[in-house]
Amino acid sequence: MAEWREELYRRDRGRFATKEGEREAAAIATLADVRNMRSFRERAAAHPIVHEPTTPPPGDRAAYTPDIRRDDNDDGIADRSRVGLGGRDTCPPGEIPRLPNLTEHERAVESHFADAYERDPQAKVDEYRATVKNNVFNTDDAKMLSPDYNPPKELGHTREEVNDLRSRNNVLVHQTANAVAKTAFLQRLDELPSGSSVLVTAGGCAAGKGYAIGHVEQAKALESIVGATWDAAGEQNSTENPWILDECRARGLKPIYTFVDADPLARWSSDHPHGVIERAAGKGRMVDARLFADSYAEGSKNFAAFHAAHKDDADVGFILIDARTDSATPRLLENFPEVALRADSDEIYAQASRIVDEKLDLNPAIRRGATVGRRIWGAP
């Protein structure tokens, strides 16, 4: 037996010759990965974007730095994400939260949109509602009201220049856009007769929610019969679900929640036709890696807790969709996918950041949009 084992070691140089050899090879590979990731984290912390000078929020306003796992009412669902309003919050009344650790230029972009909203909230809501199609409300569409994100055509920007602005400024206008969209959505709910249904979509950033819903018959059929759709931004981490349920119940409406599960790193990669990087190259709107990671890890846990609490409620519906196994052919799930709950936000953040850093030909605006969170919330 010893001679046979030694012969295998000589022939295969130790690779897969025995179980011991397999374990040894795996241990070596794991150690190499750990060392490489440690080296990457050190480089990420030294990235120039981390050390750019910052400007505090205007006046005496405190920067918005919520604990994204805090759950004051112990319902298993976090109260806030890093961006946007709190899950149950609407605005007005109140002020737009201001992000921490922005540069002077970034602070000006944030304030330009936020100040305009705070001066006349309803004017911005009316402006947004005039653009809403098929009663689908979402934060990303409301960003189009910001001239720093969507400059007026008369300024003569090229398509590439507009995309660059959307990639650079995406996170900066998110707070105000979320406030606009949430207020407009509530106004639409006020217009619906009791008994109407409302569709809510959820999942990580670029999980393929629209594609999945359009290719799963049970979900697709809803789009033409619901009175309104809340197409949730992945960055909100499914913190808005309880708010929507409360608002629907107050009006006698039935919300139907869809959750799309997808592989986060596949959706981040530039090789995926519907991935974050590929989408930014075509449309702008690059998602920061920190927020992207949270949307899958924290968002899945929040949605799972909400689903567990309300799956048997007669006035609530759920549709769970698997876009992880085969993104081209999404399918219905009977239960919430356990694999989604194993996602680790810090690990996804580090891996996504590494992909960006190693892609040397990446558009500078996309790179900045993907990495600005290293300064705002900390390096991976």
C-alpha cells in the first residue's frame, strides 16, 4: 500500500494522489488566498480615494451613520440601511439625511439636490410623478431629477459624459431620490380603491428583478393588474417592507412581495450581461461595492425575517424566485433560499472591491463610483 501511494505521489506530484494530498493542496490554496486577500485589504486601505479631504454636512447637521443591523422593535428586520431614508421613514416632514465623509465637490452635489427638495418637496414629487410609467415607483428613476446626475440636454453632454456623471454621483443623490419616490408612492396608494393589489420587488443590486419577474409567469401576470409597484432599491436592504405593509393595511390594500435570489459576485462581474459593471458601462449608475455587498447579505436576512413573520397572513402575498441557479431561466421557489442567508457582507465587499482594482481597463468614473464607499464607510 505504501509503495502504491508513493508511486502516485511521484506520478502526480502530490496532487490528488491521496486524501491527504487533497487536503494538503486545499490547505495551501486557502493559505495563499488568505495572504492575497490580506495584501489586497492593505492596498485598499491605502487607496488614494480613502484619503481625499472631506467636508462635513452643512450647518449643524450630523452625518447619517446608522447601525445597519439595529432593530429597535425586535421584528428581525433592521431599521435602516447606509443610504436613503430609514425603512419606515418618509420625508416630508424632516430633513434629507446627509452622508458622512464626502469631498467638497461631492457635498455640493448632494446638497444641490437635497436643498432643492427641502425648499419645496411637493414640487419635486410632482415633477417625478409626471415621469412615472405604469405606476412603477423606484428610487433610481427619481435620481433623474438631479441635474448633477441627469444634466439638461441643452448643456450638450455626450452619452458617455452623462454615464460618467451617473456613475460618479449615484450614491450622492440616493438620499433625496429615495425621499421623492417614497412620498410619490404614498400619494399613489391614496388614490387606489380598497381591495387593490400592490407589487413590491426586492433583491440585491442588479439581481435581475425586472428580468426574473418578466420570465416567471406568476409574477409577470401581476404587473398588469396591480395598482402600483414599489421597485425597491437594493441598497435599502429590504428595510422598507414593514413600512409598505403598514401603509397598505391602513388603506385596505394587499401587497405582494417578490424576492429574487442571485449570485452576488456573478452579478458584480463585468462578464455578466446584466451585471453592475456592465450596466454602468451602458447606462451609468454604478453601485458602490459596500452598498452592493450589504444589499445581498443584509437584504436577504431582512427579507427572510419579514417573510417568516407574514407568509401565512391572508392579506399579504409572496413570490420567491431563483435567478442564481440559471439567471437566464429564473424559476419559482417554494421556500426562502437558505443559500442567500449565508452571504457575508464583508466578504462580498472585499471580493467585489478586488475585482474592480484588478480590472485595469475599467472606466475611471465607474471605478470611482464603485470605490467611493471606502472613504464614506471604510475600506474592505
